[in-house]
Amino acid sequence: MAITGIRSLVYSVGDVATSARFFEDFGLRPLGGGEVRRFDLPEGSEVVIRHRDDPELPASSLVGDGVREVVWGVDTQASLDALAADIGRDRGIVRSPDGVIRFLTDFGIAMGLTLFTRKTVVCAPDQVNAPGHVRRLNQHRKWRLRAHPKGIAHVVFAIPDFENGYAFMRDRLGFRLSDDQRGFGMYLRADGTNNHHNLLLLNASAPFPGMDGRHRFHHANFALEDIDEIMIGANHMVRQGWEASAQGLGRHRIDSALFYYLPCPAGGEAEYGADADYVDDSWVPRAWTTPLFAYSHFVHNLPPFLREPPAWDFHYITGIEPAKGHH
């Protein structure tokens, strides 16, 4: 085991104060004020907000505001040293005072590596009742007032050469392919996690709203306990004056996850998520040949690109090339 998931997301924004207010309303815990805003999550990960003119932001190929850098957590010093040595053999790396080893990927996204032991998060989703299947007898469901994300599940970028981006993450950082939406995007899992994916690389030229062929941050997913917490969070955000999701509540087909996307003033979207698939190395990746219908099992407000009935066409990918850079 080596990479344990996302340690930090560093945002480049035009309005630090508004972006910070969004994430506080979203349910993240602020760690003081100032020109650089930080928020932490119960698992120990963090969101960092910097102004787009901040010289501390790394160079990248991304256009627009949003996540400028992803810092991955690594389980041991030996793993960190091995990964750094491999990355440093063909590119410059920067060893920052905060212990982060920073570099630029082949596909133009700034990343970092640092030691990170994820804190244990305790969740207790309510049992679900159904006709003839009573799991919650004489017990009311939880009464929540706010949503509070427990961790950062994944981050998504649109890049022109997404397939070579996958090859870099596989060969140099040991990521596994979970699913392939053919011509649309590749879902990648860090080797030390059970998340269906920690990184989704989208085809920046796919025939999909918002894709213009350029490197862009798309969204970040923040994990909640269940559907109730998602909708409590969504309602609170609207009450605080933030724009509601155009699609509303939905469930992805490809990883079973519930979702609710909110337009984010820090760039892209912030996604509340819950009840995703958890997988390990025995998971067999799938190729989705009708890619857009891998996106959604259902949504509350059906968008034009999902008006046709679903076609659940996929096949299992066999003989997949193993990760070369796994340490």
C-alpha cells in the first residue's frame, strides 16, 4: 500500500472571502482567517483557498479557477522516498518546508506527495425500511440540522490527453483503473484506498456540456453519510443564498453513488456524495460503450443529454496492464 487518498486540495480563486463562505456553509470546518483560508475534514484531509495571484500557487496547464494542486497522502516514509525518487528521475521536484514533494504531471496538473495517516471516521447510517423488510422498528430516523462532509472522495479534471494521463497515474503513482467510459473518461483508484475512484480524468473534447478542449478543473466530491445528509446540506446551501443544483439529487450508474452538485464560486462544482461502491484489487474494470448512460441511474431533473432511455452496455476489461510504478 502506498497512496492513501487525497490529503489536500489547493484552490486558485478570484474571491477568497466568497469562496471561504461557500465552503463554511457547505459544512467544512474553517481553520482561521487571513489571505489563505484552510478547512479540515474529520478524516484529516484539507481544503486550501488561495487567490489566483498568490505566488505560492504552482504552475499548471489549467485555465480558470478551481483546484490548482492535488496533494496525495502516502502511508510510509519508505513509500514516499520511493515515489519521489521515481518521479524525480525525469522532472524537477520541489521539497517544500511543509513536507510536501511537489511536481508537475505529464498532463499538466500540479500534484504533491506527503505522509498522511487518515483518521478513523465513524458513521452510522440509519437502517432502511421497505415493505415486508423491517429494519428500523419503533425508531425514528436521525434528525440533522447541517451536513458535515467526512472526507474528500475524489477530484475531477478535463484534460485533452486523458488516456495518457491515466498511463502516467498508473505507471508512476500506482493507480488502478476502476472503469472506462469509452471516449469520455477514466476512473482511477489510488492503491491504498477502497474508493471506487479518487481521480477521474475526463476527455476535454468529449461532446458534453462544458468541454472545450482545454485543461479545466471540473469538480471535487465530498463524502457524506447518507441521502438525508446530502439533502439537508443541499437545502441549507439554498437557504444561504447559493445556487441550487440544476439536476438535483441523482445516483450515478457507474459507481452507484448518490450525488448533488453545487456550482462553486471557487471554480467548477462541489459535490455532496454518499453510498458509493467500495472496491479493492479483485474488482474487474468495465468498459462502458455507451458512455453517457454510465453517468446516471436516475436524476431528479432530467437534463437533455439523458432524455433517451438508458442503454447499460458494458463489458469487463481483461488482461489489463498492471501498474508499473507501484511501490
